[in-house]
Amino acid sequence: MNQIPKYDPYTGELNPYYEELTGQKNPYEIQQNYQPTFINLDKLIGKVFKYDSKYGVSNWVDIVEDITIKEVYNNEDNTYRLQVCVVSSKSKHNYELDHCIFLK
């Protein structure tokens, strides 16, 4: 059985007939009452953080020196995503933002 595509794989445009054909809302369609959350990443510079890795939360702390954003390619589904990292002031290492714990 063929699945009804949610979007055009070549253009990325949503399928305008998805709801008509399936009787369901397209899950990729942005709802009109959706309010995106914006974060000013510059406010993180100078903040103290720990890192939560697969081995647990670090027992060291460091200070955010800079923010980097890089494009990461996923071979499994041929997509790109943006990875936001904080740059530590001590080691200059990039730590993924979503694994950082910011301290007061």
C-alpha cells in the first residue's frame, strides 16, 4: 500500500492534498497559534556551565567563551541539521548546547 507523502521530496513543499486524501492534518503543517521561542544566544557568553555526557554530569565547570553553529549531515536520511555548541574558555572545546547545564 502506498503512503500519501506529507511533502514533496524534491522541493520540501507540503502536500496541499494530504488532509483531503487522508482525513488528517499534515503533521508537518505549522499551526496558526504556534509561537516559536527565540533565545538570544549571546546572553550565554560568560555563563558558567557543566556538561551532561553519556557518562554523567561533569565534575568540572567552565565558562562559555563563544557560540558556534555548524551544519551536520545525517547519512541515514540524507538531511542536514544545525548543531549549536558553546565554546569553553579553558579548553576551547565545542560542547553541544543541548547537553550543557548552566549554573547561576
